[in-house]
Amino acid sequence: MKILFLYAYEYIEPIGIMALSSFLKRNNHECFFIDLVLEKDYLSAVKNIKPDIIAYSITTGRHTYYQQLNLKLKKAVSFISIFGGPHTTFFPEFIEEEGVDVICRGEGEYPLLRLVEALQTHNDYTGIQNLWVKRDGKIYRNEVGPLIEDLDSLPFIDREILNKYKHYQKQHRRVMLSGRGCPYRCSYCFNHAYNILYEGKGRIVRKRSVSNVIDELKYLVGKYDFKRFHFIDDTFILDPQWCLDFCEDYRRQIGKEFIVYTRVNLVQEELIRELKRAGCITVLYAIESGNDHIRNKILERGITKEQILNAVAIYKKYNLRTYVQNMVGIPDETMEMAIDTVKLNIKCRPDYAWCSIFQPYPRTRLWEYCKKKGYLSREEFDESYHKKSILNISHRMCFENLHHLFSITTAFPFLLPLIKIAIKLPLGFIYFIIWQLHRAYCYFFKVKWLDFSEIFIRE
């Protein structure tokens, strides 16, 4: 069977697609990859491959783009379409969209393999766990199966599938995942809904063994030329002993720079010290809101200002670059509360202060809260967390302007009095350009998030 994965370049390796490809290849199936940005004529490329299945991994906001693309391809090529990823996991009604044949909820390795095998042997595929299937005008809705318990049993992700594009080969960072699952239940995040979906289906939080991760890292260091690793685990320091063991082996056997996500209530000085010794250069952490009520009652973070400031002091002690995540335009938030977030960021002095305009994701508790309180007039999904709010809130323009001016105000605190006035002016386009320029500077020179080679796409 020929399985084709489609993806539009977003400055990072598509780790989910690579994981599925390696699993299918281990089971003797042909996998292909087309990047819709880098491929000069993707329609001709699809026709040349003649795939049996075209697979998409989609997020809320980008789902419409891929659905429309799928409709276009359906007019030119015959295939079965399957959509997976966060959007279909939490909004499986996507199966009702025109041209969508199958959607997958949750982990995709075994469901996709079983679909491929059923199609290959001409057997019924409407009862496969995790899949919702549309066939002959009827929709078959199946429960999710158990989580994969032993992550070491999975093959290393298939990076070779991307090598047809030189642009991926020259990326300065390689994305890694050392585990799956998050135990926290923040109201705005998909993790709490994911945990409910998989209740009774196995351990939510699972970790690969240190030796398994190190073996993959050694393989990559020997095969590719790049500068650093980027671990995208939700919370890299969740298991302190695992983290310490990893740092010891990484320092002795790998030695490259790397980036990790942390959570401030889990920060211990020993962990941060050993991360630094091992080669960590940048840590990410989330404040989200500087207002205690919004952060802990609305967002349900369960984190105090003291924990934030204590963790930041430890990061600074070991000279780690910091990238902090925030939101504005949150339900029940006032402009004064949003300014509290700016002020707390100023105290933390991050190398880059990321800010999103809050977007309610389907089936999260905060999504339900937005509907109940009238913040959402309809089920709207939009990848607009850089540009606009989709909520029915007061002072919407001010929140959007504050988003655009957030990072530069954090970097230059003397601007704060001026910013309080500027956000009231209808100059959003100018502010948006300021944000983009400041973000680019910080990504290249402060937190080492991007390299110039990744911006100028040449194939």
C-alpha cells in the first residue's frame, strides 16, 4: 500500500507524520511525503505517486486549509483520505465534511496500520478502534483503544522521508520527543480533554528510557549536520530522576546544545544546574496570565507568582535563555488584568516574551465556559491567535493591539506608560509589523529559535 503524507512547511519537522511513517515502514508499507510549500508542483507529484491513502495531521485553525486541499485532490486522484491530529481528536464531527473518508482520534500508529492492512486485504475497516469512518452514506464511530504503554517498542521517527527536500536537511535544530502525555488539567489546553478521552485506557504519562533516547540522538549526530536539539515534551522535567539520568548520559555521549519546556512549580535547582551542564541553552515556561484570578481560577494553572519568580531566579542563576508564554483576551479578563501580565513579564526579564490572543479550542473546559457565558456566538475555529480575537469581549481592539506590542514592551519596560495609550489607537497594522520585527530579532539572536537558512526557502 502507498501512503502519502501531506504537510505545509511551518519551520519545524512534522514529528507526528515521521512517527507514523516509521511505524508503517517497519510493517512493510510504502510511505511518501510532500511538503506543499517546498514542492514546486504538488498536484503532479501526487499524481505520480498514485497513493492508496492520503493522510493529514491537522490542528484547529488549519483544518479548513487541509479540507479544501483534500477536495481539490479528490477531483484529480482516487484515494482514501484520513485526517488525524488535535482537531479530529477533539472535534471528530469533522468526519461530516465533504471529502473526508476517515478521521483518527488520539494515537495513530496502530489505527492507521490496521486501516492500511484492511484496505490491502479488502476487509472491512469500519470497526477499527480510534477511527470514525464514513462509508456508503453512514458514519461509524469507534471508541479509542488503549494507549501505547512501551514507547521503546516504537521505531525511531522517520526523518529520511523528509530528505527529498534540502531545506529540511539543513535545519539548525532537530525536534525530539522523549515521552507522551501531560498530567495537568489547565482549562484552555487539550491535555485535560485528552486525559478524559483515554480514561481507563492506560497511563497518560509515559516516558521512553534514557538509553532509547540517547541511541536516537547518537544516530542523528552521526547522520546529520545541525546545531541543537529541541525537545518538545510538554514538561521535560516531569520526572526528576529521569531528567538527572538523561543529563548525565547526554553530557557524556552527546554534548550538543538543546532546548526544553519546563513548568515552574516543578523547578528544582539541581535539575536546572544539570540541564545547564548537559548543554541546555534555552528553557521555555508559561506564565499565561500575571493576574492570580485569571491564571488560577479561569485558566486553572495552579501556579503562584512566587513559584514563577523563584523558578526564573534559578534560570537566571545558571545563565539560561528564557522564552515565556502568555495570553491576552482571556474570558473575564479586563485590560488592567492584561497589563498585570505585562508587568509580571517585566519582572521576569525573559529573552523573549511570547504572547497569544486567546483562542478557545474545541471540547476544552474553557471552550465550554466561553459558550456558556456568551463569549462565543457560534462554533468558530480560526488560526488567528496572532491577529484577532474571535470572542465577544469588550475592548477587543485593545487586547489585539496589546498582543502586538507585548514582547517589545517587556523588553523595554520604559515603554509601558506609552503602550497603555497606544493600544487605544486604531494602528493595529503598524503594531503587527513591530511585533513581527521584534519577534524575528529575538528568534534569531536571543533564544536561538530559528536560523536564517530556515527562512530563505531554496530547493
